[in-house]
Amino acid sequence: MIATGVLLTGGCPHAAQVQARCAAVLAVGPAPVTEEERAAARYGLTDLLDDLTHAQDPGERTVIVATAWTTAAQQALTLGGHRVGSGKWLLRGAAGDGPRVGRALVGRPWRRRGDRGVRAGGA
């Protein structure tokens, strides 16, 4: 917002400097993912999928599916070298400029085999 927004401060040089610094940070992009971060991401998502496999309570399954979708979308964007947002920006990132995996998360609600009621991303 700062990097690409319109300055409302008149000719304030400090505001222009802050805007230029923010634009430079965005231009560089996110830091590369370390092997430790990659392993932690894989473990976390695997743990959520294991929880989903064994969850019996519909409320628990709903929460786990929502958490797993959010985690998978964040990881797909992060591992693909993209910036990660939250809320609508996470959805837009996964659906738009994000990696193929992220787009697949948006286009195909998750279901457990034989389960008619568990979906992510809407009804």
C-alpha cells in the first residue's frame, strides 16, 4: 500500500523516501526458503492431514480442513517464491499469480473419500 499508493502528504520528502524504501523491498521479493523451513512446512501440513484422516467429529474436521487449506496455500506461495497475504489476499495470491499448486487449491474443494460433507472454500 505504501510502495504503490498515492502520497497525501504534499511534497514531504520523508514520505517519498519511505515510499521508495518500501518499493525497493517489494522489488527484491521474499527471502529464499531454507531447508529447515521447508522441512517444518512439510511436517506441519503432514500433521494436519493426519489429523484430518483420523478426525471423527464434524466440527473438528471443518476446523482442520480450513487450517489445512490455509497452510497449504501459504506454503505453496512461500515455496514458490511468492509473497503471502492473508484473508482475501491469500485466496487471490493462490488463485492468481501463485504457483500451479495454489491455483489447484482454489479450483478444487477438498473432500475425504466417501465424505459428503467436508469441503473447503465454500459450500
